Amino acid sequence: MTTSISRRHVLVSAAALTAAPLLSAAPGTSPPARSVDARPLARRHLGTLEVSCLGLGVQNMSRTYQTTVPSRPQMLAIIRAAFDQGVSFFDAAEAYGPLEVERILGEGVAPFRDHVVIATKFGWNIDPQTGVRNPGLNSRPEHIKQAVEGMLTRLRTDRIDLLYQHRVDPQVPIEDVAGAVQDLMTQGKVLHWGLSEMGLGTLHRAHAVTPLSAVQSEYSMLWRGPEDAVLSTCEALGIGFVPWSPLGVGFLTGAIDAQTRFADGDIRKLESRFAPENLPLNLKLLALLIAWAAQKQSTPAQIALAWLMAQKPWIVPIPGTTQLPHMLENLGSASVQFSDHELNEFNHALSAIQIHGARLPETVMVYSDVEAPLKK
């Protein structure tokens, strides 16, 4: 597929911005100086937690979807360039790597740790010392506390700003999970917490014990499931929402066309929405993005992210990337605005497009929308 708007054809004279050196900051000092060309990003609130309107997901910085291992110095440069451009919100998890992504993020933000928000996640059955991933989930309170100790070491910090349960453990009452997190909050090791891909009943129960700041779940034009009930529940409870995969694992950037095929080990090979029979049908969505990108003098990725931010003022996308130009392009979405009329027009066209295929393999989907057992 050829378009007049390439994923990489962006305003990336900004690549030169990374030449501005970052100064280390001690606690209580001003943030390191940013590039004079950098535009400050607007701020949003996840509950009472203030973050930049866009974050940076670092999941693939130890291994990409294409199964390659990125250059560590380049990943550190992207993290530091993101901060230089106003990003204050960085998202990781112990499961990414496992463990290695937290090490990369900890090293990357070390010069300005006190000026950013670090989010990470527990919940998979991972040995906190070795990173060995055992079957299933583990949110037993004692395991959560062990996991957090490992996170603090890898992230080179004394507290986690936002700690999520990555997936709901069907063997552990959410009240016990919330209680363990509250203990960590009392100790100052965790400041805010949230849930990911949980059932709505579990969300209400968790919030009643230890109020949440954020919910993180997949949400984009390619998957609009949270619009059914999750977003309205978050709004009613005063909880922020963090969309993961806001660019549809690359689809909404224009990097995938009808001839794209995925390597073994790339999860997209197992997602039926990207199957050869469904991919050409789903390109109708990309055509809509390309048309609006031309109208807005932007890129498909920027339209996709701007659309998400236009839905609610407490939605904060966390697009991930391992390429500096893509990170800079993504941040450009903060300057793309929709009028009420434009948003209505766009949503009307979007509602007419049917997405074919499932968002995840069934073996992964079984971990979403799970309700924790009742506490006896």
C-alpha cells in the first residue's frame, strides 16, 4: 500500500533535539533543562496523579514485535529524548523481558527520576529474582510484596508512582490484593495503583478497599471495547484510563498493508484481525485515518492518538516505540485538535466501519474481563 503520508514522513528535524544534553537532577532541584525547541506537553490527571497527556510505553525495548533485540543505548536515548520533549509518564511491567524492561527504564530515567511518573505491573507468575515465568498468574499478597521489592531495585527508585495488577488472579480475592497494595502505600513504596483488563465487578470491589487512580486496557479505533462500560465506570468513580496499544500494534500508523505477514514469535501472527482474509477488510479504517491526516496536515498515527485524547480529558495513551522518529511523531499528536463538529463527523464515519477478527488469541483473551473470587 502506498500513501502520501508515511509513518516516517514527519516533522523530524526534531531528531536533532536529542543533541541537547540532559542534566542530572538531585531531589529537590529543578528538572533538567529541556531543548529550547521542545514544546511542553499538556498535563492530565489519572485520579489525583498528574502526568503528561501522552506517555511512553517501553514494553518492546528489550524485544520488539519482530522478535529483534533493540540497541540498549538507542532505547536509553529515546527515553531521555521523550523526557526532553515533555513526557513525564513511562509505562513498564515485570512481565516485559521479563524484568529487563524495568532495568532499561530505571537506567533511562535515572538522571531525572524525581521529575517523572513510573508505572509498572505485577500479576504474572514470575520469579522476582530470576525472571523465570511459571504458568498462570500470582497475586498472592506475599508475592506482590516480593515482586515490588524486585521492581524497586530494577527501577533504581524507592517508590513506584503507579502500580497495576497486570491481570486479575482468579484464585485471589481482589480485597486481598488491594490490602497488600495498601500496605505498600503505607510504607511509601507505592503511591497510586490501578487494574488492567479486569472485570467490572472486580473494579468496583477493588476501588472500595483502596481507591484506584487508573485502569489500563487495550483501546484504540481498532478495538473499542472499553466504550461498552469500562469508560463510563471510570468516569463515575473518578478513575483515569490509560489505553495500551493505542496505535493498534502498528496498524493505525500505516505500517501494515494487505500484503503484510508476520514472523513466528510476533503476536500479531496469532491475532485473527491481521489474518490474510481479514487484513484487507480492516484497511477501510486506515483509509479513513489517511484521509483525515491529509485534512489535518498530520499523520495517521497522530490522528489515532488525538482521537483517543479527544474522547475524555482523563484518557492518557502510552504509545510504545523503539524508533526515535516514531516517538517524536507520536508526541506531535498533542497539537492535533478536533472541533466538536469534526469529532462528530469522524465518529460517524468510524461507526460505519466493521473490524473483522479478534483482537487477541483466545489463549490470551481468557485473562481479560476476569472477576476475582469473592472473599470468604
